[in-house]
Amino acid sequence: MTQVAVTVRQATVDDLGLIVPLFDAYRQFYREPASPEGARQFLLKRFEHNQSVIFLAFDGSSAIGFAQLYPSFSSTAMARILILNDLFVMSSTRRRGAGTALLGAAASYGRRIGAIRLELSTELTNATAQALYEGVGWQRDTTFCSYLLTL
């Protein structure tokens, strides 16, 4: 059986039907309850307000993963940055290059729009994702600590 190469393209609002199951599975990976309708509404608002950019990975005609970028800025550098907030590939289709392809598409997009860097965070226990990021050139931040304030 010949394996089809993974392809990546930027998603549009017309792709919601493809993105929602992936986004919902991503949330469940992080121990959130399934909520396909909540996922649909959340993603629709991001599209309606131009608040994120989503890339979809395909194996043939099947959507198998996505990456979502949120715009931000660096005050010290006075420049645009992008937060790679979400990266997910269906577990049954991992190790085919989709994660690498999505990271490449995100970096290419960032360069194209003049961003100076991409940032991401992942759980400390997510060694698989950390290996992927470091394998394609991402560097662990050893200068700054991250803090959260739950509101």
C-alpha cells in the first residue's frame, strides 16, 4: 500500500466541519470534556473576528491534524510574534510527518507576515511533543518562567 504524502494548507471558515472534530479531540487530550458544539462556536468566533490562523494537515483527503496561531506582540522588540497555541495530530496518523509539516507551515506563515518569533508551551510531561519541537529547531526557554493566574 502506497502512503500518500501529508499536505498542509491554511484553513478557512468553510473548513469548520474538518477542524471541529480535531479541535475537540485536542481538548480531550488535555482532559477537557467533549463539546463539539462548543468547539464549533469557539472556532467560528476566531474566524469571524480574525483572531487566529489555522493550518490543516491532510493525508490524502482526510484531515488528520491542525495548528492554531494567535497573534501577539513583543513590547521590548516592538514587533509581531505568534503564539502557537494548539498543535494536534490524530494519534492513529502520527509519525507520518504531519506535526513537522504543520510546524513548518506555521514558521513560513510567521516569516511571510514579518513576525520575529513563534512561541508555544506544552505540558512538562508531553515528552513526545517536546521531542518534535526540539527536533525541528525549537529551543526550550531557559531565561523566563511562566506564571498563570486563574480568573
